[in-house]
Amino acid sequence: MSFKLPKLFLYLLGAILVLNLLQAFFTPLIFDEAYYWHYAKELAWGYFDHPPMVALMIKIGNVFFNGELGVRFVSCLLSIGTFILLWLAIDNPAKKKYIPHFFALVFSMTLLNAYGFFTLPDTPLLFFTALFLLVYKRFIAKPSIILSIFMGIVMAALMYSKYHAVLVIFFVLLSNIKLVLNKYAWLAVITSLICYTPHFIWLYEHDFVSIKYHLFERPNAPYNFNKYTLGFLVNLVAIFGLTFPFVYYALFKSKSKDLFTKALLYLTYGVLIFFFISSFNRRVQTQWIIVVSIPMAILVYNYMLEYGKIRKWIYRLGIINIAIILFLRVGLIYEPLFPVHYETHGNKAWMKKIQSEAGDNPVVFENSYRNAPMYAFYTGKTSFSLNNIHYRQNQYSIDDSEKAVQHKKILYISKYLKKNKLAFPKKSGSIYYGVFIDDFESFRKLRCIVNDEKFELNDTEHSVTVYNPYKEDIGLSKLKFAIAYLNGSKQFQELIPIELVPENDKITQLSANDSTLFTFKLPKPKTTNLPKHFKMVISENDLPYGLNSNTIELD
């Protein structure tokens, strides 16, 4: 395996790097990037939605640059690294004759192109998947202690990028089941687990909040063929654009001629089958399957080198794909060229409009982990997302950002406030309204821990422990309690206030860093559709009811 790169390869790679850096500099942030920028303000071993790799990337980028380029700088480097790793994983000596064809293939893959400058968890996932496959290729050829340890570190880096990485590792190992008897493979696994231990500890300390949310708490919707399964099939086309028929034909024709090719096929088909099955339960997002771009790039390019007709078609259609993508990339910066309003458009001006009304006062957004960090990024001012029962938990639910808005005059912004003179219309068409609150006080971290295991809609008394994690006592007079009923898809149905009876009737407050025992009864729901789940929720100072318990199943 030669690590020397041809001059033409380096020229094209350099051109892409310059293009991506310019794009990163001039393109306003998308909402998820702003959210991950919020992550990076306080480095940790984990975050609510994802492992910490994306935050580390932004933190490193901010050492060298400010603004959007600081957020995206490391992504630009990793995307170039991904192309290099893919090239090195291909052994066919004929590849040097068809360097433009290689770039026409990989650069025309829509999300592989986009993640060349956007900073999302998928960017390091793609890079470390390519690195893992290259290291695995060397490993099966000649295993060693050093290579095993390095492969373990790479597997940990994969898992630190995104939880979907477990599929990459699983399907590659499944393709070579004899590895369960290989001492070098076990060394790699042990090394990986040791490296990943800090994140395991973080999960434990945060009550496995990420795992609970992704596997159990996330709301869903009833099965819809068009949105779910058909949507998944459309995504299979979208990630390759016009080249898709020839790309999938090349995949179908690729045969398992050695352990490495077998791993590529297992990984590709394994991920596709896994998410096809998942599509019968929930909507599969396009980026969830993007990881197949890595093994397919290797498989398809190898096939292109052997068959000239396929090579010509993928090259031609790839060039058209690239032209369309580059046009859209310009449209990310210059809105008139983009066919629809996109989230890179108008946010900077909108946040400045809000800041002109808020002044130096913090801004609290209702139910928006998207708007809150975007406001902080473009104004440099304090913001917070106040999440309630109509929304979901996120990083603002578990970090210390709530402290920054306590007992301050704040501007509260929501789509659900009554119309008033403080209106903030967005280019997308939605209108947000604002109201000032002179002394804001919230307790979104109060937790209701329901002690019973079985619940039916009857008059049975149940017990609940309310835990106050704050450093100050909280008077019960400031709190209201309710039951939020959810349907079978864990979507909010209705809210019914309840009375919590303290075990000690002399209790008037929740003591700091302490738990208080109460009893309650489940109220009869008013809706005709009987609920399947419920949450215990709390309103403090007449704010909208929060998200204060796990989702609990009704018998």
C-alpha cells in the first residue's frame, strides 16, 4: 500500500479544500451547528444528544479562527482526510489513470459533499469509518500489537463521534466471525473500551440520559408508509443523486473476493437492511444512512476501474451532480439562487432584530434548542431554551445555562404567546412574539421519580419522590403539579393538574439537594382516546409545565 499521492490527486484535493474553507467562511450557521457550538462552550465527555467529538472539533477550530470558520475548520480538514483514506484503501494500480473519476464519484455524493464544510457528528463519523476500514485492512493482512491498539483507539473515536458507529463496528466484525478467537482483535476491543470509559462514566453520572432519550423517550408517530418506508427509499436515491442507478448496480455486482471486500459488503448491506427494518417503526433521517457512502465509494470505484461503461456513466452523471451541488452551495450564501428558503438564510439579521429589543437582557426562547444557541452565536449575548411538555429535553435541560438567566430581567420569546407589539417575523413565515419578565425564575431540573411499577387509571394512591438538585430551597407555593398524558407514540395528549400530598403535612418547601416524598392519584383523562403513557410535570411561577419525569407506561 503506497502512501504517495499523485500530483493531480493533490491538486484536486487542494482545490476542494480551498472551496470548502471559503464555503465555511461565507455560509451562515445552520441550527444544528449552532447547537453544537453551544456544546463546545463547556467541553465534557458527553452531551444530551451525542458523544463529544463534534464539540471537540469546534473547540479546536475556535483556537485558530472565530465565527463560522472556527466552527467548521476541523470539518474541512477531516473531509479532505476522508478522501485520502478512501484513496489509500483502493489497491488497484489502475486508479492512477482515473483520478478525475474518483473525485467525480466521491465529490458528487450529496451529503459527503455537504459534510465537507458543515460541522455535524456525521463528519467525524465518516472520517473515522474510513480510517477504521483502512486500519482493518492492514490488520487482517498482518495483525500486531501496535496495530491492534491503534484500531482500538480508532473504534473509540468512532463511538465518540456518533452512537451509530456501533453499526459500523458490529457489521465489520460480523463479516469475520473468526475474530472472536483472535487475541489481537480482543486487544483492540479492550483498548477501545478503555478509551471509551470516560463517556461510560459520563452516561452513568447523568442517569444514561442520552440512551434513555434515543431508545425510550423520543416521541414517534403512527406508521405512515409514505413518510417512513417510502421516505427511506427516497433517501437511498438522495445520497447519490443522479449516479444512483449505476452506483447501486455496481454494489449489486460486487462480490466478496476477500475479507476486506466482504467487510465492505457486510457494512453496506447491514446498515441498509437495519434502517429499512427501522423504517417500519420510525422515520429514518437521511444522515443516518450516510455512513454507507464510505464502503460504497471503495466498492463502486473498484468496479468502475474494471468496467469502462459504468465508469463513463458515473463520471458523466457525477459531473452533473457536482454542478448542481455547487450551484446549491452558492445558494446557501446568496438566497435568491436557492430553490427554497433554507436555514442558513436570514438568521443573522433575525437575531440582531431580537437583540435590538432585548438590549443586554438575556433572551429565553420557549422550546427551541435551535434558536437559543443561534442567538448567542450571532449576538454574543446570553440565551436559554426553556423546554416544556410540548417539546423535548436537550442539552439545555442538563447543563448549567439555566443559572445565567435566573432572577434577571429577560425577554421571553415564543410562537405561542398572544399577539403583541413585540413581534419577530421570520423569513420562513412563522412569527414569534416577545414579552419582558422582570424577575425570571425557573426550576427545570426538578425531577419526579415515580416509585410504583404498575399504573392503571383508577383511584389508587401512588408515591413519588421529588428531587431538588438546586442549592436553594424551593417553596411549594411556587410550584404546580400535573399529569401529562401521552398516546401510544409518546406524543402529548392532554394535561390535567393534580395535587401532591407530602408525606409530612408540615412540609412547605423542597429542601436543597434533597428528596421529598409525596403521594398522588392519576386523574381521569378527558380525551376519548385512552392514553398509553404519562409524565409528571411541574410548572414554576406559572411558566409552562416542564419535563420532569421519565415516560411511564400505563397498564
